[in-house]
Amino acid sequence: MSEATVQVLDLQKTFKTGWNREPIRALDGITLSVGRGEVFGLLGPNGAGKTTLIKVLLGITRIDTGTAEVLGRPAGDVETRARVGYLPEGHRYPLHLTGEGVLRWFARLSGVPGGKIDRRAGKLLDRVGLARWSGVRLRKYSKGMVQRLGLAVSLIHEPELLFLDEPTDGVDPLGRAEIRNILLEEKERGTTIFINSHLLSEIERICGRVAILSHGKILRAGTVGDLTDQGLSYRLDAGPVAEAVLESIRNIATSVTTNNGSLHLRVPSLEGLNACLDSLRGAGNLIRHVAEEKSSLEESFIKILEGEETRP
């Protein structure tokens, strides 16, 4: 992996909930690393600890034990914050401001030189599809428009690292595609992007690696391919298959199921797949289609969480 932009080791965070209630372990031994220029997705159900982790990395929430570094400095370092962009979940801006006014306000807070604010604000409003709305007060903005504006705010100072908490929440499909393209453009610029999201289809399209968080613990981490790989699994359309042929295939494959003329095979190797195809051809079956099967990230996510719930 490239040089780490985010590095955490054995993070622990417990919240006290009241004198007569059990404390909540929000983060329980979190260890992960995000490389420079990487798009990393953090997945998990509500209450898993995703937002708490981002707040720790921003220095908003203090940890009990462990270490957290961002851009080579301890999390919360003041100088490092100037190199980080943040889109929080459920963000709100004063409704009397215009979209351009919000961007100018945050540009000044982020230390953008006065001579660059005009150029950056106009360019970003155009990138997020709000150029025509730049002079309109936010009380007339939809939820999706406020979300787009929040993305522009997070980019106004051209950060090296972006933390995005549910960046496409409330955005229509066209808007999600536009935001996805913007994030891919940022990736090409070398920006590191750390995303929390419930929209797993979006995560699957733009993230190279993901981690699944539940009850403050990382259950699985790896590339999207690692988490969705079912092994060598294939669907074959071969018409009706005689029972004797199915029996010969069962001697080769590790799993065989049939459904309206389709065979679903799991085989130990490509040689095993070809042996199954040879058995079908030898019996006179015409093979119309062979397709490798993979789980979606959402299917894998659910299986991993269900596996955790069934553990003793």
C-alpha cells in the first residue's frame, strides 16, 4: 500500500450513558490504514460507530486508548485540519444565506485567500450543479441541493483528504451519479477519500477497499472483490439435463443446483468447470450461456452481519 494518510491502532472509545445504565463501547479495538490517494469505504448498520470514528480522526471526539494519525500527525492536529475537508451527516446552514454566500463563508473560515474565493466558488457551484441557484437563499433548496452544497463546501480549500459522512443522502439518482463523478475526479487529482455510507451500490462503484464495522468492531476489511468473491461459481444455461449427467457433474463440482434449465455450479478450479462442460457436451446438451457469479457488496454485507449475529 502507498503511504498511509489515515492510520489507527487499537482505538477504544466508551460513552457513559447515565448512572444506572451500562456504558456503550462505540469503538472496540479498531485498527485500519488508508493509503494516500485511496477511496476507502466504511460500512455498517446504524450505531456501528462509523460517525464516532470520523469524529475521532477529526479530533472532535477523544479516544480512551489507542493511537490515531491523519496525514502523518496526531488526529486533531490544528495545522493538519487545514488540509482536510469534511461533509458531516445531516449538516445545516443558515437559511437566510445563498449558496454562494455559504461557500464564501466557509472559504474564509478555511483560509482561502480572498483573490481565489470568487474563482473557486463559481467553479465548485458549477461542478455540483448549483450554478443557477448560486444567488438563491437556502430556504428554497431541497435536501439534495443542500447535500450538493455541502460537498462543494468540503472541497472549497482543495483538501488532501476528504471525510464524507453519507455524501449522497437525499440525492436523486442523477445527482448521485454526478457526485460519484466528482469524487472520481478528486481521486484522479490524488485526493484521499474516506466515506461512510448506507448506499452500498455507490460504495461498490467508487471504493477500492472497504471495512465493515458492527458494534464498534471491524468484522471484515479488504478490496470490494475480496468481500464479494464467492469462489469459482457459475451459472450455465444448458436446457434439460438428464439425471445421470447431473450425477457425473456432482462428482466434479462442490455444489450443484438446478432451476428451470439453469445449472448453478461451484467448482474447485477452472479445470473442474471445463470437466463439467465436457460432461454436458458429451451427453448432447447445448450450452447457451456461461456466466461467472459474484455477490453484490450489499449481499456480502448482509451475510457478514448475519454471521456475526449467529455467533455464540
